[in-house]
Amino acid sequence: MAGNVDALFIFLLIVTGMVALLIFVCLLFFAARYRQRAHVHAEQIEGSTPLELTWSIIPLFVFLAIFAWGAVIYFKERTPPRDAAEVYVVAKQWMWKLEHAEGQREINELHIPVGRDVKLIMTSQDVIHSFYVPAFRIKQDVLPGRYTTAWFRATKPGIYHLFCAEYCGTQHSGMIGSIVVLEPAQYEAWMSGGSTGPLSVTGEKVFAELGCVTCHRSDAQGRGPNLQGVFGKPVLLQDGRTLVADENYIRESILDPGAKIVNGYKPVMPTFQGLLSEEQLNALVAYVKSLSGAKPGDGSGKANADAAAAQGSQVNE
Ligand SMILES: [Cu+2]
């Protein structure tokens, strides 16, 4: 995205620079040409319609072009590609906790391969933070109580600064880290290091431990809906509304089940507010997502999940 953002920024700089230059040149020219000594009596001018139309209509099109250009970049930057690798980010005073879909956990460091689309699914454990990587031209507020997302594709290996860009308390300035962009081979090597198993498998365990399975069964016998294939699909609610099940919907369904009742079901699901850490919530969300077909790179999907579960990997926290 950096090239696109820079091109627009440089364009704005040139346009505004040229206007500023024009104003100063005219100012000096008129000040000299129409100085009082040469023109003792001022001549009144009542205005010129063609002139006013010109300086209204030309800037209008220039501004509209800037708007369209900016909007195109904005939508690109706001729309993660469907097959992006997913990383869950939990911000807290004063650090970044990152967890790959494959289960690798990091603090203040994110290792990713060059050339891969990466989607960040972010939330905060306390106050508002902001995930800012200047080199990638991305900055996104990270809020408690909900998910926000951002994405990027690193094009050059290297180490890039990560900052918190929202004042979040006394050690805000120390809430920094780095994005480590590796060649694919190096990344594979890094990835093979210690993992607690895919995030979706951790999620499956939390799902069982908290008794979600008793109501959400894979047959039609449970008191709650079968969660197979729910993610990313439209859900019909009791009040007649339809919405698409995204990360925030799954999150809300767990923390505040009464907020949106699925059509045909009774509001019997208890709230899990205060019973789950942000990491456990992320794992649950990753698990529910994995029930709707695996995505490349997240190592999820039923077969994978079963295999990893059979290895008996540990539940986190
Ligand atoms: Cu912060």
C-alpha cells in the first residue's frame, strides 16, 4: 500500500505547493505593479463571472479527483483479501501480544513471510491503543470490547518499527515492537519452533471445557444452533434482521448472547462475560471460523483439528 499512499501524498504536496507558489507570485507581482505611487486613485472593479466560474470549476474537479483517488486507496486498505493469513493481536498496557493462527505466540514482535497477505484481528484488554507500522502505511485503533482489523503485504524482508499511536498511559512511548519480515524458507524454519498447536484447536478445547458443546452439537439435537458453516454466512435473527456472521458477531454472541437472538432459538445461552481472557475468546472465534472451512495458512479444518487434538497439545492459560 505504501506506493499508493505515497503517490497520493506527493500529488497533494505538488498541487498545494503550486497553489501556494501561484499565490505568492501574484501577491508580489500585484504589490509591485499596482503600488500606490503609480496609482494615486483606486479604480473599482465589480467582479468577473467568467473568472469566478473558472476558479470554482477547475478546483472542483481537482478536489473530486483527490476524493476518488483517496477513496480507492481507502477501500483497498480496509478490505483484507479473503485468503490472508490471520494473526490475532491483543493490546494491553504496555505491550503487544500476537498469536498466529498456527498457534505461535509472540510479544512485541511479529514474524511474517515476505509477499504474504496478513490480516490482523485486533482487540485491547484495557484502554484504546493504535497499531501503527509507518513503513507499511497502516494505522488502526485497537479498542477494548470489539475487534478491528487491518491488513498488509510486506514486499521486502527486513525489520520494521511497530508503534502504539494512541496515548495509553505513562509507558505509552515504550509500547513499541517490530515486524520481522522473513524470506519464505527462513519463515518456515521460524514457524517450526515451539507452538501450542493451532489456535482453532486451542479454541476447540475451550469450547469443550466451557460446556459450549453441550448446546452446540454437530447434529441438530442441541439447544443451540449447529455452528458448522455459520461463519461468513448470513444469519436470520428473531427480529427479522439478517446479518453476516463475522468476528465481531461471534464475539458478541459469546459475551452478550441476548443482544442478537438467532431465529428459531430461545435466549437460553448464558453470558461468558468476565469468564474468558481475550486469548481464549480469540481461540473460540478461530475455532468457530474453522468450522466453516479451512483457510490457507491457519492450519484449521476438522481433520487437522482432530489430528492435533490427538497429539494432546496443552490448553493455554
Ligand atoms: Cu498503547
